[in-house]
Amino acid sequence: MANFEAYQEYQRIEDFEEDSPPGEEDLLVHVPEGLKGTHLSSKYTFHKNGFACMMLSEFFELIQFLFVVTFTTFLFNCVEYDILFANRAVNHTGTGQNPLDRNKVTLPDALLPSQQCTENIQENSWIIFLLIMAAIFWIYRLVKVFCNILSYWEIRQFYIKALKIRMDELCNFTWQEVQDRLISLQREQQMCIHKKELTELDIYHRILRFKNYMVAMVNKSLLPVHLQLPLLGDIVFLTQGLKYNFELILFWGPGSLFQNKWNLHPKYKRAGNRLELAQQLSRVILLMGLANLLLCPFILVWQVLYAFFSYTEVIRREPGSLGARRWSLYGRLYLRHFNELNHELHGRLGRGYKPTSKYMNSFTAPLMSVLAKNVAFFSGSVLAVLIALTVYDEDVLTVQHILTAITVLGVVITVTRSFIPDEHMVWCPEQLLQCVLAHIHYMPDHWRGQANKGETRDEVAQLFQYKAVFILEELLSPIVTPFVLIFLLRNKSLEIIDFFRNFTVEVVGVGDICSFAQMDIRRHGNPMWMSEGRTEASVYQQAENGKTELSLMHFTIKNPRWQPPQDASMFISHLKEKVQQDAQGGPSTRLLLSEAPLCGSLLLSNESGSGPDNLLASVLAHPVLTASGLPGRDRGFLPPSTAAAAAASVLASLSASQLHPQPGRSHSLNPLPSSLHPDSPLYGSDRTVMDR
């Protein structure tokens, strides 16, 4: 629980002036159905997939669940495995039976008659209970799918009639174009009665209302996703099941903090009963944890069956796929900007996939390499002999377990070869990490100059995990989730109550949102990123890692027509001026694009416009590629011509205000924060800046 002294500084952030006037807090329910937050979220998803894809996805989810339940029941109750494995002889004595075929076992021989199969199911009470539970869940899903299809049809009509976009043309429209039509439609028909005009930020707030809260809670280390385990040390554990429970408890489940899809319950906005509300939330979390514990066996069985049906064939065909990597669920929240839509995040992380894979592959273990080479040699030798024998006489395949041995040896060889490095490949971890930073943007301060350390690699692995680790975590999720809820999340009940009260604001026509999503640099800016007097945020109110400033830059790039508030406009103007000043000694834009991964990332991520007046064009038109834009004491860290120096210099210009240290704060050696030196990782520190 947060102590009282900490709470005294965890002050309530005042609402913006444009919020609903007194007495009109409840009028938000008059926002038409077509523009409510959940519906805008559905419209965004609809744009990505289209009516046919969404409808088929819902339909096949039902069929898939029905298939898994039916097929599993059939395998357990309707197959005679003694006959299938030839442990018991089959009597083929029918008239006209070929004597040569009497010893052959066919699939029908191993299947029980339907009457006996039914009797086996009826005699097993556990099977009956599980089938009843599955039937209830399937009927619930059927009703939900039917309602969803009706909603998709309404959205389809909205696209056709209101936005004038035919379904066969939908794939040709970017989301920005759809968003522009929504804004124009609001001007023409006044669909939201509380505002004359909708802005791009209003639309993002409606789509990402709960997602912005999740990003903020991860940014402030409020969610218990870091676990200290014996032997394993600090690990990050965040699965789909655990994330679902977090959202169920906080946003839309029974007993959640929100009274509907767009309003926090009024009692959570008052500080007087915070202790009582924390106890109430603690009870809700306890009940949810106990429910997960009760359902753990059923969920675990489902997870195992689903994983078996999903991955067995893939592993047999491509065993190396388990060694492929993917961005973890925690990484997607940690690296996400405020107000970053799914397709924007996926595009940015997708461009960072290859550099991150190269960085992770740059680490070699000599001992593991020696072992892998020898295991691959012995396995390959045995496999070569078995293959030669089957080529000489195919009857060898009928020998028991020969196919199994060939398959297992092939998997072992594929896995071991992944541990053998390419002898002709030369890696530079520091430069590779700089290429990674150019896309993912957020990295801890202590990685600076430590790219070749195993500890750094392990922390990158928390963001960029093996697919095998992902599968294992999902399988363990039903077991671990109840304990995380009961023993870890409950202890943060008071902090969660304080967080939602202090960091929730009501915006007219939108509802209650996370105040961090406003990207207000005065209220949530990091003092190490801001010039003197430009931010009023305490250490509790500021977003970590410069997330407020970076989110503002990203949103401005993606939405160049958006008119930011005065403070944000001043920050962006100051940013542009600094870029132009530092551009005096910079090389050409072509050199920028050829050497600087950061600018390549920015260029590729710009889908919203190419006008010379937007922020991205300003950065690209006035590159800062050498260390000359930095104070003299910082110029010698990296050679100016390297891509790492280019990325660091551009980053230094993007955080121009740190050149002027604030009074009362000690900047011992450098006027720049340590996370912005030319040899440092991109975009800030994981440390919380404390008054000294």
C-alpha cells in the first residue's frame, strides 16, 4: 500500500477548462450510438478487416471451439488404442476376405461402434459435466456472435451511407482518410452534441480509452508483471489470460471501476473514501483470483488442447519455428506511445523486428556452440544411416518407431543448428542496439554502453521473447494468474484507486480518459526533457522515459492537421527551432536516410502527410547527423559518421530543452540527461527522476 507521505504528493490533477460544465457530467450519455467509444473502436477494427472477415472470424471461432470439444471427446471415448497400436489382433474372417489382408489394421477397426462410444460417454460423469459446461459457454458465445454480427451490419451501413465508402473500396482507404471523413461528418450533422467539431485526438481517445490506461500503468510500474523467482531472478510475466483479468477487474467486469464504457464511477473520483474503496477493490480482486483458481483445471485443459492442435503440426514441419522471436505482450505495452493505434504500433515494431533479431543473434555461447556441433554430428550420423536404409528397402519404415526416430532426430538437428553461429558473420552489438532503438524508442538508461552484456540481452528478451517461451507462459497462465491476482495485485489496491482518481479527467464529448493521454507536457512532462519552467509535474505526475513528449511528437507526425493546445504548440515550435539550429552543420537528407536508422524509421512511419510544415518534414529537411549539434564536452563519444551517432544526434535535437537545466536540480557532469548522450540508448531513462 502507498504510504501517507507518498499520497500527499500524489495530488489530484485538475480537469481541463473545456470539460463539461458543472451539472452536465451525466449528459455524455447523449452521444449518439454511432460515435460512442466502443463503437468507434469497432469501426476502427472494421476498417482493418471488413464485414466479411469479421463475420467469418466470429463464425469460425464457434466452429473451432465445437471441433476441439467434439474431437477431444471422440479421441478419449471412441478409439480402441490397443487395436490401433497393434497390441491386440483383429479377427478378419469375413467371406471373400483376401488372406493377405487379414493381418492389416485399418482405421475403422480401431473405432468403437457408435452405441459403445455413447455408453462410454454416459458412464463418465466428468465427461458429462465438462460437456455441459462447454455447451453453456458455446451457447453464450453464439448469442454474443449474433449480437456482434448485427453490430457489424450497422457499422457496414454507417460506412456505406454516412462515410460514402463502399465495401469493395474499403481496403483502398487508410485509417487517416476514414478519420477525416468522420471529422467532416461531425461538422455536417453534429453527431456529437457536446462539441461542434471532433478532433483527431477525440477519436483516438475513444478508441484507446482503456489501452491508454494500461500503457500508463505499465509506464508507472503499477501492474505486478515483474516476478522474483528462485534461481530465475527477475522475470516478466504477462499473458493474454492475466491481461484479460486486469481489464476485467479495472474496466468492464462486474465490480469494475467504470460504471459504463466511457465513465469512471463518481465515487472513485473523491479522495474521502479511498481506503474503503481500496478494501472493496481488494475483495473484488480476491474473488476474481479465487474464481481463476476454481476454473484453473478447465482453463488449463483447454490451453493444452488448443496448443496441441495449433502447434504440433507446425513443430513437426518447422521445428525451428520455436526458436523464432516475437514482441511480448509486455513489450507491446511498454513500447507503446500514448494514443498509438494498433496498426501504427505493429508497423513500428514490425520495422524493428529484423534489427532486434540481429542484435539477439549477435550473442554466442562458445560452450553451447561446441555442445550443439557435437549433438548435431551424432544425431545427423544416425539419421543418415536410417535414411540410407529406407532408400535401400522401404520395408524398414514398417519397423516399430523408425518414423518416430527419424522425426525426433530431425527436430534435434534443427534445434541444435540454431545454436551454431555463422562463422563468417561479424556483429557489432552497440551499433545493432542503436538500430533497435531507432524503432522501439524506449530503453532503460543502464543499457548505455552495455550492449554486449548478457544482462542487457536478457532484458531485451523480456520485450522480444522466443515463441517457445510465449507458448510456455500461456500454458502456465491458468496456474500463475490466480496467485498474481491474490498475492500481488491485491497489495496494490490503494495505489490503483489513487491512480485512477489522480490521473482521470473528463473531456467533453469523449468521457473519462487517462490524463496522460492528453499528452499535456506541463502536467505530465519529464523535467529532464523540458526547458526551464515549462513543466509543473512532480515525480509522481510525470510520465517515465519521456513518454509524454515522445507520444506528442508521434501523434503530431501521424496527424499533421491536428491543432495542439498552447503548451504543446510551444514545445513543438521549440523542437522545430532547435532542429533548424542544429541543422547548420549537418549533411544532406540523402546521407541521413542512408545512415540514420532513426530517420528511416520516421520516414517509413509517416503515413499522414508529406507537407513541409509537419514535424517529420522539419526533422528530415534539417537533419542533425553529427555530434556537432551537442555541447562540446559530448562530441567525442562516437565517431560522427556512424549511424549510432546520427541517431543520437537526431534524438538530442528532438529533446532540445534539456540544454537548459532547471534551477534547483543538479546536473552533475552534463547539461543533457544521461539517456540522451551520443553513446546512450534512445529516448530516455527507466529511472524515476528524484529531487536531490
